[in-house]
Amino acid sequence: MDIETKQITIQFSDDQPGSLAGVTGILSRHAVNILAMTASGNRENGRAHIVVDRTDLAVNILKNHGYHVVLEDVLCLPVRNVAGALHTSLQLLAGQEINIDYIYAFAQEQGGTAVIKCDEADRAKGVLAAYIKPLLQP
């Protein structure tokens, strides 16, 4: 996954049981792999943020199935799976006064990824790119 990538945001006007499963089912049937995802909502509306391996295909398929889809720039930051690794990255952004709109992350034994939506993606990418390699080294 590149540090700079696209995220698919889907808005549900009527959030019901199975709404999210509908999306994941469509993507699964078309062999689109979900790399990261977060979702939230209530009975009135919901929202899912998804990073996939084949973004253009996923957007077209979801639109053809009637979903309201927005494509957004996000940063996918590799993070070591050790205490403080994510904090270091967030401190770098804070030190440059870059605001984070939201973040979601996942961890694996070897490391994880933080998906970051921020107000200055290009500048944030520059700040983080210089530190990614050292952050990943043991």
C-alpha cells in the first residue's frame, strides 16, 4: 500500500442491519480486497470508509449498485507494532500543525497501518515520508 492512496467513503441514508454486509458482499463477488475499513452510524444514517486494492473498479461497481460513493485522499502509514510507534508519527504531524480529521488503524504481529485523513495531505505526506523508513526498522 502506498503512503498516499484513495479511500472510498460510502454514505448510507438508511442504516439497517445488513447495510455494510451489502457493500462487502458486492466487493467480494468482484474480487476486490478490502485492505482497511471503518464504519459508524445509527439507524438514520451511516458511513463507511474503505481502502481497497482496486479502487476504480470498486467505485464503479458500488455506483452501479446505487451507493453514494465519494473518493477521498488519505495517507496509509505503516506503523511498527510496538508501544509508542503511532504516537511518534502523530507527534510529527502535530509539530507541523497538521490537523487530523480522523484516523483508523489495524495491527498485525509484524506491524500495522494507520489510515489518516488530514487537512493537508501533501504536506503531511512530506513530513511522514522522511520518517517512515526509520519507524519501520526494528
